Amino acid sequence: MSPLRRALLWLLALQLIRPLVTALLRLAGLSLWLELMLQELLLWALPVLFLKRWQRPALRQKALLLAAIPAGGALQCLLAALISLWESLVPMGSAALPLPQSAGEWSLAILALGLVPAIAEESFFRGVLQPAARERMGSRPALALSTALFAAMHGSLSGLPAHLCVGFLCALCMERTGSLALCVVLHASYNLTALA
């Protein structure tokens, strides 16, 4: 079985078992933040261990990592306006998470909403799926597939424009630099700015 087919089958399976994983984590009685963190780890990071042929790409430009931090924050600010416009054109309800109430909850929220999803999702979509698609289909189709599936995986119509933009920029970063770390930093910075 080709790496692309294996990655796509894993993606389908993960989407099918996602409600079960969510229900089991809720039954465990964990805090919302731990539940979200474990869900990301189980659904996206764990499969990477089975799918990824690990290679450590040399990070050629450390300045790119530093530039990705403000770029992710700026992207969040720009996309917030786009999402407001999108939601005014296509009315929909979006579920808001409660604000953390203590320093401990803020720490868990930062991990659960900012860092863990960035690491887990980028490892799967840019570290496994995109290279497998590139090998089979070429660069541009791989970029488009990685972007589209990343946005679809979030399952949020209200967040669709943002997920498409973030997915595309991370896929483009991976294509141009080969640095998964750059994708993770950009994604994490975007997520953390949204949390702030």
C-alpha cells in the first residue's frame, strides 16, 4: 500500500472514531483542557508514530522560525476580520470555549489549544500526508490536498476560511523550506494569538 493511501485511510479512520474518542474522554471526567489535549494526541500525534518515516530535516534558516511567531499572530488578526465577514454572509452558530479561570487552567489551555494541536496536526498533515501526496501526485496537488483535508478535519463551517488559509500557509512553508518546525511555530503562534 502506498504511503499516500495509508495516510488517507488513517485520516478516514480517525474521523470515524473521533466521536468515540471524544465520548470516552468525557466519561473519564477530565478537565476540558486535558480532554482536548488528549484528543489531539490520540487522533493526530499517535498515528504519526506508525506512518512517518522520521527524518530530521536540517533547519537552514533559524530566522524563519523567529519570523513565524509574529507572522502567525498577524495572520490571526487578519483572518479574524475575514471570519467576521464570512459569518455575516453565512450565519452560523459557533461554540465558544469557556475562558480559563486560574493560572493552572491557563497553562493547560495554552497546551491544549495552542501547542499540542500545532505539533500533532502539523506532524500528521505536513509531516506525513503532504510528503506522501507529493511523492505520488507532485507538489501542487499535494499542497492542495494537505490544505483541503486540514480544513475539512476541523469540521467548522464558521472557521473554514481561516483553516484554509492557515492550512495553505503551513503547506506552502513545508513545500518551500522542508521544515516541519516552521509549520509548527506558525500554527502555534496563530492558535495562541486566538487564545489571547
